[in-house]
Amino acid sequence: MSLKDWITRHLGGGLTGAERDDSSRVDLAVAALLVEVLRADYDVAPQERRQVVVSVSRLLGLDATVSAALVEEAERHIDQSHDLYQFTSQVNRAWSDTEKLRLLEALWRVAAADEVVHKYEEHLIRRVADLLHVPHSGFIKAKLRATEPRTND
């Protein structure tokens, strides 16, 4: 999705004001959760930041420029936030169980992007999984799928 498409989707176009607001809040919530993992170990590695933008792009169907802008907006929003619930509640209202598992996989990919999953990152992902009502088996499956070595087939 291009920047023009994203603007049309969120600021005008075929959606009603309420639908547009809900969609924007969910997109921001997803980006914010990814950024929270990025910041969890207090060491923001460049490869983790790149993974956040890639994950936002894949999860939300946005191009890289729009994804980067959304991540920046999420970072500003997080600085004023007080808990994870405000983000997970948006995702719970809008996303299916399958989409939530994809989000957990993306969170794990961010945590593992620097090749070290810090205990604070794992703890945060576990809390997000609980708030998204993902069972422990889903949490583990998402971790394994996201952190297993990939071959270049």
C-alpha cells in the first residue's frame, strides 16, 4: 500500500469516520506493540528497528515509507502511554486468533533480529500474548516459527 493509499484509507475514501478511526487505531496499536519489544531490552539495534518496519509492512499491507512513518508515530505515542492494554485491546477487538498469532511471530522476529532474545523481550511478549488471550501453546508455536533458522530455498 502506498502513502497515498494509506492516507485515503485513513483520512478519506470509502470508510466511514468510525471505521477509519478504528482501522487507524489498530494499525497504530500493532506498530506500538512491535516498538515496545524493540525498546524492551534498552538496546535498540539497527537490525531490530529494520525488522519492526518490515513487520509493520507485512502485517498491515503497507509499503516501507508508510510503515516507517507509522513506526515513528507509534514511538511518539508510546512515550505518552501508560500500559500495554490500550494497544492489545484494539487488536483484540479487530483481529482474529490467526492474525494475533501472526503478530506474536512478528514480535518474536523483532526480539530475535539482533540474534539475542533478552529476558525483558521474552517477558514482554509473554504479557502481550496473555493480553491477546493467546494460549501458551500458541505463544510457543509463534516463538518456534519466528526463531527457527531459515534456509534460502
